[in-house]
Amino acid sequence: MLLSSHATFGLISILSWISSAFAALSSPSLAGALSKNCTQGWRHSGSPKGRNVTIAGVPTYLVEPIRHSGTKKVIFFYADAFGTFFINNQLLQDYFASQGYYVLGLDYFFGDPIGLHLDKDLQPIDPNFNLTAWVEKSRRQAAQAVPIWNEAVRKRYGQNAKYNAVGYCFGALYSVGIGATDDVVATAFAHPAELTEAHFTSLRKPILLSCAETDEAFPTADRNQAVDLLTQNNKTYHYQVFSGTAHGFATRGDPNDPNAVWAMKESAKSVVGWFDRFST
Ligand SMILES: *[C@@H]1O[C@H](CO)[C@@H](O)[C@H](O)[C@H]1NC(C)=O
Ligand SMILES: *[C@@H]1O[C@H](CO)[C@@H](O)[C@H](O)[C@H]1NC(C)=O
Ligand SMILES: *[C@@H]1O[C@H](CO)[C@@H](O)[C@H](O)[C@H]1NC(C)=O
Ligand SMILES: *[C@@H]1O[C@H](CO)[C@@H](O)[C@H](O)[C@H]1NC(C)=O
């Protein structure tokens, strides 16, 4: 009896997952496909403080806070196309850890981040490189890995920890995805790609939208529409937009441009401030 009710519950949750996945697919697009802009920007320099671990079979960058007191606070970090092991993303994760969080970023590219296909000036090595095909392959891998990995991270830190999620570009899909569940207390994204209206209307948790002024993947009209939907659906959100910035500003800003550096730092600080608010 117990078994069959479990089976029924499993079936219902699979069906509801499938129907919400279809709803998301058929829902109007609000953030567009990855483009060349998702592969450009500046490489940063520094010494990463985290380490490589394997969680649920997925290579993971893990950086722990130097000290923490009371409740453990955790960040699921969903990287841009350059992946969790890209120096910029490692330094960003290190910053979050310095603010008191256990930060974990999974490599859903499984050793094949976009950087592998770019030269040192971030130009494609092979002029025929097919970005769409690479994105499709990476989405398939991530769709399998992310839910299992999320669950394993939640097991690792336990029920009392406060979980948050942040996604950049390619990774925004996973931070809005987990924001539609009770597995986090808050979520965030910066310069997202491939989102639909349903991703905003399905949210259950507070969301921070950290946006570039010029962003072909998430242009002004779509950003306004996203904010309208959040408002109409009584969601808790904070929307910020940085003048003089473009898609990629939060992870790959020009380190020699004071406006870019300010926006990049302020975006990261806002993510921490947002998570702090819900993680006490
Ligand atoms: C990249 O962004 C710039 C603006 O920053 C825009 O002019 C350009 O068309 C974009 N390129 C692609 C391929 O999306
Ligand atoms: C961690 O893994 C990444 C990706 O495989 C690799 O580039 C990096 O050198 C590794 N770092 C360490 C400390 O093993
Ligand atoms: C690139 O890949 C996509 C998806 O697999 C495919 O539809 C498209 O035709 C490819 N483009 C080229 C120029 O080969
Ligand atoms: C809207 O959300 C707030 C805060 O989450 C809640 O207190 C309020 O009851 C909600 N209002 C409606 C009409 O759902």
C-alpha cells in the first residue's frame, strides 16, 4: 500500500514536472538564445582559493567560508558558458565565500566549456564552430546533472542550512528553476539567456535580477515585461540595471574600465546582500 502510494506520488510529481516543462517550452520567450556576446569579455587574474571535488559524479568547484557561525549558508553557483573553473568564475565564487557562504559550482560542461573553443583573445579557434550545437549538447548534459547534483549538495549540508542560487547567462535557467521550488530561500541571476515568461510566473522564491543596459539576450522590453509579470504575480524581487554595461558584465567585465569594475563588484555585492536578507 505504502509502495503504491509512493509510486502514485512519483508519477504525479513526474507528470507535474513534465507539464511544467512543457508550459515553460510553450511560454513566450523573455531571454534569448546564447550568442557571440556570451563568449566575449575579459579574462581576470588572481589565485583561486577553492578546490575541486566530485559531487554526484559531477566535477565541482567548492570554496568554503573562512569562518561561519550559526546556520550554514550555501550558494549553488550556475556558471556562464565559461564554466565554474574559469578563473573569473572561481574568483567570483571566492568572493561569495569570503562573505560567509559555502559556494559550489558544478561543471555541467564536463570539461568542455566554451573557453576550449576560443583563443586567448576569446575569438573562435575554428571559424566553423557551431555555438548552437554546443549549447544544445551542454543543455542536455546539464538537464541530467543539475537536479541530481542539487540534491546531493542539499544532503551534504543538511536540512538546516540556508540554500541560495545564482546563475549567469547559461546558468540563469537553473537558478530560476530552483527558485520555483522550496529547495532554496532566494535566487538571483545576471544577464540571463533562454528564459520564458513561465520561468518568472512559476517562481516561489525571491529573485534578484542583475542586468546590463545593453543586452541582446535580455533587452529592455523583455526586462520590463519580466518585471511586470513579477509585479502582477505578487513575487518578491529586486531589479537592478547598470548603465554603460553589456551582456557578460557581471562575470567578464573589463578590469581596466572603472565603470565596468564598479558594476561587476556592485552586482556581486547585491547578490550577497539579497541572500543575506533571506538566510538569517
Ligand atoms: C553584442 O552586443 C553588442 C552591444 O554590446 C551588439 O551591438 C552586438 O550586435 C551583439 N552581438 C551579437 C552577436 O549578439
Ligand atoms: C580543477 O579542475 C579544472 C577543470 O578540470 C582544472 O582546470 C583545474 O586545474 C583543477 N584544479 C585543481 C586545483 O586541481
Ligand atoms: C549548428 O547546429 C544546429 C543545431 O544542431 C543546426 O541546426 C545548424 O544547422 C548548425 N549550423 C551549421 C551552420 O552547421
Ligand atoms: C503578496 O505577497 C505578500 C508578501 O509575500 C503577502 O504578504 C501578500 O498577502 C500577498 N498578496 C496577495 C494578494 O497575494
